[in-house]
Amino acid sequence: MSEAEGYPGVGRVLVIIPTYNEADNVRLITERVRKATPAVDILIADDNSPDGTGAIADELAQADDHIFVLHRAGKEGLGAAYKAGFAWGKDKGYDAVVEMDADGSHAPEELPLLLDALKDHDVVLGTRYIPGGSVHNWPMRRLLLSRGGNIYIRMALGMPFKDATGGYRAYRIAVLDKIDVGTIASTGYSFQVEMAWRSYRQGFRMKEVPITFTEREIGVSKMSGNIFKEQLLRVTVWGVQARKESLVNLVGRKPR
């Protein structure tokens, strides 16, 4: 398959990179993606960044026909940016989409690992917490919160994944239709959990591959305590709902 036809075994791939005040990072991240995987396209979904990120993105798109820009009205959260990017990719006929942070925490050099796994799967999760995965430059408190949160998610939802909160992942377009991504209510980092949860419940072929996560060196992290609390609250609600559904189904199957 030629570069024009997409990534071998997957097809046309769109890497969606949401940005808000990433003027110091957007050039570097797009350069690294283009070098690591020349066959993929990039969509920079900018939330009207006041630092001029959108203007820089336009310059990059003018210079490279593999780079596109989606200008959004304002900051609405990570989930809203990805949903807009998914819709754009579907409309343009892509076969798969990739989620990637703009700050370099997700190494573009590891993107081929995700795409190679996508050849035989529907969803691939880049995972920090399996052999081969790692986290760099995080304080111990944040690492413990992340690991503890993922343990709770596995217990509450019954999903086997070690890292359901990670934001480096790939989906085949058909998955987005089946899980009705447009109705996902989460806008923060719980968006990632809900995407994985819906995909898992629909029975898609899912795989985790190890990644190296490196905390941003430039700019300010978007993570906050409120985001973490929102994530755990939503997971609890989903878990309770799933157990109620299972109980109703079990009762319904009892012989009369």
C-alpha cells in the first residue's frame, strides 16, 4: 500500500491532536508524527487558543498536505474536541482515527505499535501499566492516583484493561458508529474511560500495547482534582447501572 493509500493493513489514518495554548508544542509534535508515520494525516483541533496556536497550525497545514486544522469556537473540553475530530474524519472517509496529546507526552515514535496492533483489532489502547510501559516525570502522588483510579475502574466496570484512562489510542471508524460516540456526555478525561467502556460492552476486539508516557516539559497540564473526581463519579454510576441491567436480565431468564 502506498503512502497515498494509507497505513498498511489499516487504511487511511487520521491522528487527531486537540490543542489549547500549545503554541510551544504544536510544531514539534506534528513534525515528530510526520517523521514517525509518513502515511498518516494529522488534524489539529484547536479550541480558539489565545496564544496563537491556531495560526501556527494554519501555517503548518499550508506547508504540508498531510496536515489539516479544525478551528473550534472555544474551549469545551477534551471529549468535545475529539468528537468534533471524529466527525471530521468520518466525513472525509478515513478508516481509523488516533487520539494523541499535543504536549509530547505520547511519543509519536510509538504510533506504529498502535497501528500495527489495529490490523487485527478494532480498538488499541496505549497502556502505561503493562510490561514494557512506563511513566516518566510524574510525582508519586499523581502516579498513585492514576494507578489507583485504574484499579477502581477495573473493579467497578469489570473491564480487564490496566489503563482505561490513557489518551493515546486508536479506533476503527466503524467502532465510533456502533458505540454512538456523539451521545457520550463526558467532556474531561472520563471521556477516555467511557469510550473504552462502550467499546468493551459492544464486544469489539480490543488490545493494550505498552507506551512510554512522559509528562510535558513545556506548558501547563490540564489535569485537575475536579477532573479526577468527575471520572470516579461517572465510573461508579456506570458500574451500578451495569449491575442493575445484569440483574434484570438474570431475573428475566428465570423459568416461570
